[in-house]
Amino acid sequence: MNREALFKLSYGLYVVAAKTGEKENGCIINTVMQVTDEPLLLAVTVNKLNYTHDMLLQSRTASLSVLSVSTTFDTIKQFGFKSGKEYDKFVDVPVSHTGQGLPYLTKGCCAWFDCKITQVFDIGTHSLFLMEVLEDDVLSTEEPLTYAEYHKSVKPSPDKILKSVSAESRQQTGNHSAKEKKIIGWRCVICGYVYDGEELPPDFVCPWCKHGISDFEKITE
Ligand code: FE
């Protein structure tokens, strides 16, 4: 098995949002696909660990924001690396609302869909939602953001972050050479997840943002 093969599949990036009562919430997904034209159905999978997943099951309605190439990393962090359980992800985010009253992004978003969930399939770690599109529109002429383009242009370069971290530590230690310090963990420079332990397994993937070990920095004593 060569896991690299999966990187050759192309994906877009989206915010799927739900609303229950007054609570609005959403998360980043890369799994949206049109499956039929009449009726107009989309297949969308969402990880069961996401709070949005439970809200979708409850509300049976969803909006989809198609992220565009002008999406900032802040938007990815806001909707991808935080939990809507403790945090209002839509605070200070420019949005408009669909006919069903669901929020969609108006910045860094090139199109949106307002959907009714018609069927749900339990597929283990995720649920597969079949969604019928009730309404949609195009917001801008910008190209949609692909997952590959996100890795190339949107996520911050770990090299840049590591350089600024090492410049900071040089300043702190002045001209004295720092003693070898014991490694006590590794921090994901993309989302801040901390792995406890001296050695990071070579195939380790960040459980929060799904980035690999090249995006981790050492934490020393
Ligand atoms: Fe991460």
C-alpha cells in the first residue's frame, strides 16, 4: 500500500454548516461530491467527532460554502481546528444566510448551497449525508480552493515558522551556545497540537489538522 496515492485524488475545501435553535456551527471538510442531477443530490461525509456532525443529524439541513483561493489560513483555523462546542465559530465572520436560515461565508467563498438532508449512512468513523440542493448561488469569479493548493499556498510554511522560532531562541541564549536539552514533546506548528514523548513516529499525522511530522517542532525542557 502506498498512502501517497491518496494525495493524487483531487478535492475541494468547504465549510459545512448547521443550525439548531439559535446555535450556528460549521466545520471544514474536503468531501463534497455531486452524485445526481435530477434530483440535484450531493454526497457529503463528516467525521462523527465533529460537533457539526451531531447538529446535522438533528437539524437535517445544511449549508455548504465553497472556499475560494483567497481563503486565509485564519478561516481554516477558525473552522478546522476549534470545536464549536465551546466556541462560536461564526463570531466576527462575514456571513449571509440561506433561505433555510443557515449561515454561509461571504469572504473567501465563491459559491454556496442550501441543502436538505435526505438520507444518512453510518460508515464507521464518519456519516455519509445525501443532501438535496434547494438553492445555490455563485458569489465570485475566484477559483475554488483545492486541497493541493491549500498545502501549496494557504498553510504557513513550517520552514518560516521554525526560522522565527530559532531566531527567538538565539536571542534568548545570547552568544552562549545552548546546552543540549532533553526533548519532552513535539508541537504542530500549524495548529498547536502537542505530542508528548521524545520521539515522534515517522508516520505520525496530527490528529487535529492532519499535517505530517515535517510540520512539528521540538519542545525541550
Ligand atoms: Fe496540527
